[in-house]
Amino acid sequence: MIKFLIGPALMGGGYIAGSYYGADAEQLVHKGPSMTYAGVENALSGMRQSGTTSFEGGTPVPYELRIAHELDRSLVVTLFFDGRQGAEADIAFIPQNDGRDTLVTARVHGNREVLRPALAGTSKAKLAYAPDWMLNLAMKPLLTQLAGQIERGETASIEGMTPADAQSQWEAQLTPEQREQVGEWRQYQATRPAVDPSADAKHALESGKSAD
């Protein structure tokens, strides 16, 4: 479903301040661009391309996933909520070591004006305020998982990663200084409002109307 674009952040991967990372997520895959591209493309093709959100406490919203292909070079994955673009991931495949390896980069952009009403009133409401660097950072565990599958010759899939898996993989890559930053960011997030009052008020009003 929408896990590939905003799912990593929902799974709990992104905490640290963006001064360390954030321009994009990178992962070196020890396979050539063609095989790497095919693996990621296969993982995307296995996802449900459209449906309706089912976030607890929220109003169901239709979503659609669209994928633009440039063979062996890039994939652009765009997520729409009710016909409006909510997020986009631009994935590039860059040859390394004379084509024996591939550097996969992913750059994610979220449209807060669309995400806020789509997630208002749900336990995922904070995601609507997540800056792009956090979405980029949270992609790293997912890219690591896909890289391992491709290198082992397995069918690549984005399913099967629990929140604990995502957080463990992500934190394992941090230095002690960065782990300290994680703690500071968590403290900041704990004191920050979780929702947009105006968006939640609108959500409550719409829910009341639908119940009448």
C-alpha cells in the first residue's frame, strides 16, 4: 500500500535531527544496475496500487500509487490521496565499480497540505508535520532490506518489516554522537503538539456530518 512512501516514517524509523542526513537515503547494492532496478521494480509491482486508507480514528480516504519508469535508471513513485499528490519518492540507480555494484538513492517529498487532512484525527497525525529529511532518513532501513534481498537472489518485497525491525536497523547505523541526538529529538517530539487543531476540528465536523 502506502508503506513505500510514508510507511517507513509510520514504522518509527525517523527521529534524528536532519543535520546529519536527510538530503536523500543511499544504499550500495552489490549487484549491477539492471538486476538492482528489476528487484526494486518487482517490490513496487507487488504493492497494492489503489484502495482506501484504514488509519484508526480517521476518515477513510481513497489513495492511488503511480510509478514512472526509466529502465535501469530511475523510478518515481507518487502517492495520491483523493486525487491530490501527498508524497513522492524519486529513486535513482547509479552504477558503481564499473557496473558491478549500484548506488540506490531515494529522495522523498511530502505535501503537508494533503497529508494533514488525510491523517487528521489518527495516531499517524504527526507524520503530516514530518520534514522531508525525516522521510528520507526513514527510507534507509527499507533500502537496506531490499538490498539484502536482491544480493541474496530473493524476490524483493517491502513487506515483513516490523516497526522494531525498522528502528533496530536504523539505529544500528548511528554513531554514539548520533544516538545522543536521537534522544534529544525524542524529547523534543514528546513535547510537540501531535496534531493540527484546525485540521482535527474539520475532521471532527466531517465525521459528524457523515454520521447524521
